Amino acid sequence: MDSGARLLTAFLFLLCWTRGEGGGLKLNYYSKSCPRADQIVKEEVVKLYNEHGNTAVSWLRNLFHDCMVKSCDASVLLETTNSLTSEQAADRSFGMRNFKYVSTIKEALERECPGIVSCADVIALSTREGVLKLGGPYIPMKTGRRDSRQSYYENINNYLPNHNDSMSLVLSRFKSIGIDAESTVALLGAHSVGRVHCVNLVGRLYPTVDPTIDPEYAKYLLFRCPSANPDPEAVLYSRNDRTTPMIIDNMYYKHLLQHKGLLKVDQQLVTYPSTAQFVKMMAANNSYFYEQFTKALLLLSENNPLTGNQGEIRKDCRYVNAA
Ligand code: HEM
Ligand SMILES: *[C@@H]1O[C@H](CO)[C@@H](O)[C@H](O)[C@H]1NC(C)=O
Ligand SMILES: *[C@@H]1O[C@H](CO)[C@@H](O)[C@H](O)[C@H]1NC(C)=O
């Protein structure tokens, strides 16, 4: 090896190493600057869960929508102003809820440690605690992310798959952030909680019922979504998992094997060659699902974070700090 090649190897090694470490993220990042940060988030998440159980579900979806789109940088929390359009206004964000309670968590942190804990870390830590409240595994999320000063509203469709995209497109989107087929199957297990509105289901029901849906289940879905053109303002929806709707568990995969997947992307996991075996394994073994879900959620939560002096620590998660 000449010295140029050696330098390149060293550089690539360093690149992989820092990426593998989550690019500057670590456990208990706030241990000196705000020792109770993790605890405060936990207390608030538990309180909110006791008042509004579905907040825990929202924290999980927030992580996906934030981290999948370019970076885990809380860009999803920015609200529309004169100078930016909120990612929440995009079609792909349809049905996202409980953003106002993110502010509840952030305010509790600001009272104790003003200007220290990022909104991006609020997203990660609230997901960790929310998953626990939903009966899922403990996911050792690292912290140290910083917040974006911009929204990626214009590019959102290049990152977030749609409910009816092909499995090959879905897999390529996840692969581009280092998440393989096995981890993708595990991540979609998040759809074992929460709901889907009829606007996202009618494509499988009208004008004809998608033949991959179990006939009895199709009857139920037609009952839930009686019109081919649901009023987007109306809150017609079906629960993701009618058996254990508020528990993160492998029931999702058991339903997929019974052809009771809700979205087209969910059901395709069963028939697509590189995902089918993992659906069967996760349906058969909840510990294996938890192990893979933990690994995959960590990968997602460490996607391309802003660290060091990039971005900022937002005071109010809804707006970039005044210059
Ligand atoms: C191919 C990837 C994915 C697609 C196309 C997708 C799409 C969707 C859609 C269409 C909904 C229903 C929205 C509504 O009608 O209200 C939904 C709900 C949800 N998604 Fe995903 N999703 C994907 C992956 C994920 C991942 C990776 C996670 C988390 C790790 C996640 C978490 C959730 C949660 C928790 C809900 C329920 C939200 C609620 O009830 O408020 N999704 N998703
Ligand atoms: C996917 O669903 C959207 C509505 O959410 C629809 O506009 C689009 O035509 C559908 N695409 C395919 C390939 O069916
Ligand atoms: C279930 O998965 C866990 C975790 O991967 C593994 O240790 C265990 O052996 C599996 N159990 C069976 C019965 O395959």
C-alpha cells in the first residue's frame, strides 16, 4: 500500500468508526449539563401517557418522520412561519398528532436546564419511554443531537415511503440509511400500535377489494371505511392491531400471516422474497422481534445527527431560535 492508499484507509476507518458511534452521540450525554434530563423526559412521558395513552404512540411515529427525513434533528417539529413550511403540512404526515405535548416535555426541561436539551433528543428520549409504556423493550437511546434551523418540507417524498409504495422502493429508502431488510421488517412492527385513517386504506378497498386481504377482514374494513372518497376532515380510521392495540408486540406479524395487514406496505412484507422469512420468524418469536426492533430503532435514531456546533438547541421546539 502506498501512503495515499494508507491515508485513505485510515480516513475510511475513521469515517466508519465515527458513524458506527452514532456520529458523536453517547449515552447520558447530559449527565453533567442537565443530570436529570432523561428522568424529566421519563416523568413527563409517564404523566402524559396516563392522561392521553396515544401520546406514546405519537412519540414513536415522530422518531420515524424526523430521523428518516435527512437527519434526526427535530425538523418535523417546526411549525409553518413566513419563512418555512412545516413538514407536518405534507401529505405523508397525515394523521400525526400530539405535537402540543412535545412542548409540555420541552417546557419541563427548560424549567430545570434552560437551553441545554435539544428537541431532537426529546424525540429520541420520549420514544424510548413511550415504547416502554407500550409494553415494548428498553431501547438505550444515545443523546447529543442538535436541532435543525430548517424544514425539509419540499423533499419529504424523497425520504418517507408512501403507504402503497413497492417493497423494493421501501427497502431502498431504508437501505440508504444503513437499515437492511431484517431491520426494516422489525421497524414496521411499530404498526402494531396506533391507527390508520380511511384515506390511506380506500386504495385497497375501492373500486375492488385487494385480493391479498382476508375476506372477513375486508368486510370489517369496508364497515370502517364505507366510502371510496372519505372526507379528509372526518376521523374515520381503523386500528392497526385490533387484538393488542396499545401493545408493541409480534401480533402485527401474526396478523400479516393471516392476510390482515392494514397498509399495502405492511401486507407486502409477507410475499416479498427478502422479507418473508423475517415475518415468519418475528411472528414465531417475540424475543427475536424485540431484539431486532431495538437494534433497528437505534439505527434509525442515529441517522445523520447534527452534532458539535451544527444547528442549535431550540428554546421552543416549534420555532428556530431568533437570530
Ligand atoms: C414503509 C414505511 C412506513 C410507511 C409507508 C408508513 C405509513 C404510515 C401510515 C400511512 C400511517 C397512518 C396514518 C394515518 O392515517 O393516520 C402510519 C401510522 C403509524 N406509523 Fe407508520 N409507516 C412506515 C413506517 C413506520 C415506522 C418505521 C414507524 C416507527 C418506527 C412507524 C410508526 C407509526 C405509528 C406509531 C403509527 C400510528 C400513529 C397514530 O396512531 O397516531 N411507521 N404509518
Ligand atoms: C397511492 O395512494 C395515493 C393516495 O394516498 C394515490 O394518489 C396514488 O395514486 C397511489 N399510488 C399507487 C401506485 O397506487
Ligand atoms: C427466540 O429469539 C431469541 C432472540 O434472538 C433467541 O435467543 C431464542 O433462541 C429464540 N427462541 C426460539 C425458540 O427460537
